[in-house]
Amino acid sequence: MKLTFSAASPFARKVRIAAIELGLIDQIEFVPTTVAPTQANEEYSRITPLKKLPVLILDDGSVILDSYVIVEYLDELAGGGKLIPASGPDRWKVKSDHSLLQGMLDSMLLCRYERMVRPQALQWQGWADDHWNRAWRGMAVFNDKPEVLSRPLDIVQIALTCVLGYADFRYPDCGWRKAYPNLDAFHERMLQRPSVKISLPPKA
């Protein structure tokens, strides 16, 4: 299998952590890929018109899109139910929590594009503030979910780690640790896992 990735992508990081935790990392070839707004990448666009990271390319050439779907595929490959509950109410709670985290990352990425990519004269501060507020309020939700922060490792904890790691990477002065001490303690525990340490993004 091949995974398109960037060391800076929190979505690709999510898959990398999951692959390590599931014992599948040695079955995946990581293919460095560069995507950015307004910059063409015709070769990658032929793999996925969305031009988003990551994509998992199977040995038969099939393509699996979206970080969650890739983790779900790897979880099934590893026997199922290890990171995503196979059935029942817990499955839907996990999927819903993950959707919130995915949206938070999307909003944080859009904030970065607004500030770093869009020409300054065209930037919309209110739009950026609204997206940042979505991520910030999402952190508050998980700060008040001790049952999520303390249970055995699952896709929600992995995604939350990637959210907090991306906040450190792109918004180092945002103050999430002071605002959300439960998330701070959770993140410190997660940093003890080799999969989390190895996959830290490079210094900005």
C-alpha cells in the first residue's frame, strides 16, 4: 500500500499514528506529496480531484479517500474494532465525535489559508475568526469529556491529538493549554506513545 502524505498534514498524521498502533506501518510506503491552494498538481489531481491529503493507494491500484475512511480500512485489515467500534451505540458516538474533530481541523486549516495564502487586501478577518472559534469551542467540548480522554486508545483520541498538535504547530501562541487543562494533561499522556512522538510535525 502507498499513502500520500506531508509531515505537516494533521490528516496524514492521523493515519500514520493509526497504522503504527495497529501494527501495519511496515505494510505502507509513504509517498511525500505537496498540495497547496492555487498551486496545480496535475499528477495528484488524477489520483484525487479533491487534491487533499492523504490518499491510500492499494496494491491493485484502488484508491481510498479521506483520513477517517483510511483508518477504518486499516482497522478492519487489523481485525476490526481496535480503533473504531464495530457496531452498537459506541460506534456512532465515536463517528460523531470524530466528525467534530475533522471539522475542527478543517476550520483551522482554512484559518491558515486565509492568513497565509490569500492576498492581504482580500483577507476577511471575521470569516477567519469564525472558523477559529469553531475549533476553539470544539476544544472546550472535549475538555469537558473526561470519559473520552481517559478510555483506551481509539480514533477519537488519535484525532484529538492531531488537533492539539496542529494547534501547537501552526498556532503556538493560541493558549489552548492554559484554557483547557484537561486537554493539556491528555496531550502530555499521549506524547508518551511512540506513535505520537514519531509523527510530530516539523518545527514551523
